[in-house]
Amino acid sequence: MDEYFAANRSLLDGVFSGAKNDGYTLSALYEKGIDAESPVYVSKNAVIGKNVKIGAYSVIESGAVISDGCDVSCSIIGEHAYCGMGCGIYGAIIGKKVKIGENCVISEGCAIGGSAEISDCVILPKYTTVNSARSIDSKDFLPKRVSGREKRLFGEQGIDCGGQKLSPEFLMRIGYSFAEALKSLKKAGSPRIGVLSDGNPQSDGIVSAVLCGIQSSGIRSCSFGHGFEAMAKFAALSFITDFVIFVCRKPDGDYSIKAFDEFGLYISEKYEREVESVFFSSNEFTKPDRFYSSDRFENLWMLYYSELVKSAKSRCKEGSLAGFSCAFSHQNEISAYSPVYTAICAINELGGKVLKNGADAKTVFDVDTDGKSARASSDGFTADDFHINALLIDKFTEDSDGCLYIPYTAPDAYKTVAERRKILYSEYVQGTTKDRTLSREQMYRQLWLNDGVFKILNLAVILNESRSSLKGLSGALPDFEVYSEEYDGGSNRASIMQNLSKMSAGSGIYESGAETEGVKLIMANGSIKVIPGKVKGFKIISEAKSMEAAKELCEKAEGLLK
């Protein structure tokens, strides 16, 4: 395709001797009221409507019809092709006898085969190929209604694309639905949505389609480039955007679309329901009053990285990690801008040393691919994410605003540590309206407890400053282990939660009909938290002094849920 465009440019530039442009001259196009840039080729047998713009290096062949208000730039329109009113065609190839409906957008790199038909208000993302004689309709991708069952687009954490045909239409409708829901629920100001990809090529294609859908709604959007989930939360907290949408490939190979609000939390169920309402009820894209191109901010990773280094450096007594060495699990398999890559760069910049061979390192770190959880091992002792958090609360909590905010699902050991240090704390419920009582600034101050890369750097500072072993530092913490699992059973979840709430004797926060998160049961040897899933089943989180006891509590909880 690139070679084709290059040859077309050469012809229009007159590079090849003997090549003649027998189409309209530029002055003739101006006389017809057509806004055109040189060089172009417009056949004298083409039909051009009113208020049409034709950009440089465009070719409109014999018999083609370009209707009123179209914008054609650096594109080739084949013989007898038809473009409806208000279309935008940018850097695309349109084959012979193609029919394009009104208010369509054909993006850069698209190729539409001969005799294909595109219905009204379709937006093709970059590099889309439409085979010859195929019909594209904005209604083709709507899922079929299932009698007697509630339709859901969202799963437990965002939109799970597994089992879906990821057509451009499906993905553009998702972007359009996010934008329309935001316009409906946001009462003041100009809505804005940012989009981030995990860097997988297919994820980038999904992002392009979602952005096109957002743009079709007429609101501002911004591409944040590549990153990971913790970065998406950071972007949501740091930028003046209402949503940040994150597209990623899951370990099973399917793709997921997650959305975070301005607090860095998953969007509330109220927003999810509004998105689903638009997605399932709308038959066509609404014609936008204005069409905004997407802004781009390619420096998100650098901004995030700078905040990491700044935060860790402020905690170092000497301003550096000089003398500290470590290694990372799987560090030879990392990709650019991944959590491990980011942590390695930060430790090196702070004066520490990352060894290539883990066997030579006293401390080995690991961070999940989504950047949320961290682990550390030293001298045969391993601290999981929960123990690292407790250690950070014990050593690093700053009483800047007088309160530490802890998620309801967090272990009770966090509160024990806070009480021991005489730190005021408050629980908040994730994913409901209750957590919106916190300010954006308050949530931002908790970032170091919700980001695996932040945790690793802070833990590196603790180990370097204290000159103590990981096991020695952890020994000062309360004895606790946490075990969690998903449970799909339970036909009547509301009834089950009511019964559990009665059993909890007031220790739970579940109330029928309220936007709450779960029930907490205090047992003789620990505690159990049961949280109903948004779509189905339950999440069980048990806490006890040993892992064996925590697993036994989980088994007991399953018995209560049957």
C-alpha cells in the first residue's frame, strides 16, 4: 500500500516523463467552488458536490461521486465509487463501484475493495481492510438478546472481550457508548476520555477503533500511548480526564477493556449501567455536531517514571540508593515500558545496581505484569504484596493529612500496624459511591500502597537505609496470612448476603439495597470477608495467623455460601 501511494505521488509530482494530468486544472476546480490543494487529479467525468475539500495527492477517477461537504485528503477514489454527504476520507484507497453512506470516516491506511458497501455513520479505524463486495453496517455487531437473562457488557473488572468478534463496529460502539454515557452523567464541564494500550499490536488496533467511537460522539479524547494498568490509574489521578480506558491482553490470550475514573478506581456501576444502556439500545451512531481528532500525549511513561524517582529520592536520607544491589525475576524477558523495565530504570537512576544473575543478588524483586502487586525474596524468606504493604505502613506512612485510607478488602493487619504507630486511618469501599467521599488528592497520596513499582522502590529504600534483612523487618509485623479465591456457587446472592449479614452480628457493612461491598465474619482463628461479584459469584478473602488456617476459613466460607 505504501508503494502504491509513493507511485501515485510520483505521478502527480510529474516525476515520470510522458505522464499527463488530463483532469481538471486547479483553477477550474476553484471556479467550480471546490477547495483543492495541488497536486491532485480529478477526472472531468467525476461529480463533485458543494463545499468539498480535496487535499494534496488525492485522485478521483472517472464516474466517481463526491457528495456535498466531503473532505478527501491523500486518498484514491476509484471509478464509479460513491461517497455520501459529510464523509471524511484520509489516506485511504477506495475501490471501483464502492458505495459509502453519509457521515462516514475512512481513516488512514484503510483499503476498501471493489463493490463494497459502507452504511451511514460508520467509522473505520486506521488500517482497516474491507474485502470486495462486503457490506459494513453499524448494526451488524449488536449482540443478540437472550430471553429471560439480563444483558451485561461489563464483567468483574471491565469489559471482557473473550468470545466476542472484535470487529471495528463492535469496538467503535464501545467507545461511542463510553462517551455518550459520560455526556449523560456529567452535568458540568467538557467531558474528556484518555485511552492507554499495553503495547500489544492487537491492543493498539482496539485502541484506534475505540478512539474513533469516542470521537464520533463529539467529545475530547487523548491517546496516552503504551503502559500498564497501574499507569492507567496514575493517569486517571494525574490528568484532567473523566475516564481513562485501558486496553490489555490477558494471560489467556483474550483482551480486556477497563475504565478508571478520576479517583483511579474502576468506574462505578452507575456508569457501567449507563454505558450498557447506550450500547444495547442505540441502533446507529449519532451524527456528531463536531468531529474532534484525538490528541496524543506520548510522555505519560516519562511523567510516571519521574514521579517514581522523585518519590523514592525524597525518602532516601542520602538522596540515592548507592550501595544497594538487587535482581528481578524474569528480567531477561521484559519489554520496554513494562513494570519491571520501569523499576530497573528507576533503581539504576537512583544509584542502585541491578544484577543480571539473580543468584548473585541478596534481594530479588518481582512485580506483576499489570504493575499492581509486588513480591520480594531474600535469604530464603519471601514477602508477598500484603506484607510489603504492611511494612510500608509501618516504616513510611506520612501523617500529611492526618489520615491513612485503607480499602475495605485490605487485611486487618494494616489497621493493627496503623494503630500501633498511632496513625489515624479510615476504610473506604472500592467500586461504590462511598469511595467518592475521598478527594482526588487524598486518593493520590495512597498511590504508593496501590502500585507495585512504587512499592518496590520504597522497599528498596527501607532495606538500604535500615541495613536490616527483609526477614528481620517483617518480623516486627503482626503474624498474618491472607488467602483469597473466587466462588461461583449460590443461586440467590441477595438472600445469602442477608443471612451472612445476620451472622456477622453487626460486624459487616452489608445492607440490603445499599451500595456496599460485602460482609465480614469474625471467627475464632481469624476473619472472613465475603464480597458479591458484580455479575456472578462471590470473592472470599480470609485472614489468619497461618496460611493453613486461612485456607480452612475459605473452605468454611464456601460451605456457608452453598
